[in-house]
Amino acid sequence: MKKIGRIIVCLFVFCTAVIAQPSAMDLYFTSLKIDQGKMAEYCLNMDKQYEAIWGNELSGFYCESDNDGIRAASLLDTTVEIHFYGNASEQFLDIVRWTQNCVGPYPQDSTVGTPGTHQFSEVFEAEMMRFQENGVIALSKDSLKSVVDKAVEVAVGKNLRCVDMDVSSYDESNGGGGSLFGIGCCSLVDSSKTSLPLVKFKSIGARALKIGKNRFYLKGVKDNVAYTLFDLNGSVLEQGWVRSAIIQTPMLPAILRIQEKTIMLK
């Protein structure tokens, strides 16, 4: 189905869902190579991987997948729901802040609800890379990063209402052009609330070798792997991508989360 068809369907069938919550709908791609078999297995793999870290308490996390698509809470920010679906020729992604609602007539509406911890662009990048790591998207990390960066640049750049991708759209088939699908409100995001219940963390065999002041060599970790550093209270210190298997933390002790593993750095 072409993108314009999806917008028309949205207007006549699902319009209340778009108006009701902060969202970035109709992110449309043609270059993502989907493995539909891996798509069907995705949630089973996620449940196994995250039970090893979180135990049986996947707070706020849910996941449903089959050959047609994936609908799941983001593991980066569980106030966000991701819906990814498509086939070999076209792929679609919708992002919705399900814990918030838009109140009042557009465009004077305001947003109420539980604040998220990350902007849509951060969630978008994290979850697309997670799909790639689990074989759902059969592109190299560098190729996928290029696609993601372009989509974020265009969606944020043309957004005259919100600071990030909220209420925006993207169409890869024409270079990302097209009008802003501007019905809806902007997300409430409070990055200071980003935290993880570290008491649930379990170390599962990763190794970090100290090679200098606050500097570590990550044994067995390849380049361009995403990581997050936390302090001992569970607040995020920084996020980024590993280069040459070396990481430097702004403080010690700290908790490193990388490749679905958690490591105490001290």
C-alpha cells in the first residue's frame, strides 16, 4: 500500500488514535531488508534475553510479533510503543507515546500523562539497531545507521511544532520529502528520570579490563556497539557507540550496559 493510502486510512479509521497521543506515524522505507522469519521470532528472543537481565519482572515491557510485524514497548523507554511491519518492497514504522494524551483543540492542545525518558529519535535509533542485531533487518550496522540518521534529520528538520520527531513523517522513496503530518501534540520527556532498577541486574560473563584512569578495554566487543553508562543510583551518565573496544567513564564506580550485558566498572 502506498504511503498516501495509509494516511487516508489513518484519517478515516484511526484518526482518534493519532490525535489522542504524541506520535510519529508513517515513517516509510524501501531500503530496509526485512527477514520475516526473524520478525516472527523477535519477541521470543527478547523475552529470553531480557529475562537473563531483569529476571521475571520486565517492568512496562511487552512484545508481540509474527511474520507480518512487531508491536512492542521500547526497551529504552517503555512509555513508547513501536509498530514495525512491511515486506521486501516497503516497510513502515509507527512510534506512539502511549502513556500520554493530547488535551484540547489542535493546534492549541497540550500534553498530559507520564513523562518519557527519551526523545522519539533516540528510541527510533535504539530499536532499529536492536532489530538489526536480532536479524530482523538484514542490513549492516553502518548501512542502517545511515538510513536512520537521514530519517531523523529530515523528520526533525521539517518539524515546526515539536523539538523532535513527534507528529512528523518520513518517506524514503522521495528523499524524505512530503508534508508534515501535523495532527497531534508533543511528547513530555524528562531525561532526569532515566533510571534502571539495578538490583535486578545480573552479570552474565562480560569482561572489562582497566587500562587507565576511568578507561577500560572491553574484551570481545566490536566497534560501533551501542552502550549506556549508569551511576549506582541508576541514572544515565552517558550513551554512545564503542570505538576500538575502548570506553572512558566520567566517574567510578559505574554500571555499563552493552550487548545485553551489565558490568560493574570500578
